[in-house]
Amino acid sequence: MPTNSRFDNIIENLRRHETLIDKEASAYHMAEAQRIRQEIRAWREECTEQLQRSKGEQSTKQCKSIVAWLKVDESDQLNNFHTLLEESTKYPGTCGWILKNKKMAATLQRKPDVPLL
């Protein structure tokens, strides 16, 4: 019977080692899963930023294409404004309404975010 108790101790030691190895493996897998989640989060943020930049670039490109297609020239707009101003001074009461128009006034402010009239 002494051999059985000796083997029983060995088997018990092997079971404890098995439990420790399982716990170590679980801890490793949890750490690996956390690292992967962090990488995915960083990748998602990078993709979101890249998408926003791309949208902005595309929007700017479209705006430039539209302006080029319309062949908008600021000097033409200024000439039109001066013509309207001259007409309103020659003939009081005429053309004054257009200069009071909010959209027309905003267009003449020369700001990049103001749309063309």
C-alpha cells in the first residue's frame, strides 16, 4: 500500500499543477484578448479619422469642381455690386432692395464659408 499513497501524492501534485497551468493559460488568454481589443479600438479610431479627412477632402473637391463649373469670378460679383450701387445712386429708390437682401449682403462679405449667390 505504500506505493499507492506515493502515487496518490504524485497524482495530487499533478492535479494541482494542472489547475495552476489552467489558471496561467486563462490569465494569458485574458491579457491577449485585452491587447486585441485595444488594437481594434485604435484601428477603429484611425479609420474614423481617415474617413472624416476623406469626407472633408471630397467635399472640398466637389466645391471646387462646382465653382469651376459655374466659372465664378469674384471680380464679376464685385462689378455687379458696383453697378447696382451706381444705379441706386443715379435713380434713388431703385435697386436698394437687393442691397438690403440678407443673402446678397452675405455674399459680398468675402468669407470662405459664405455661399455664392
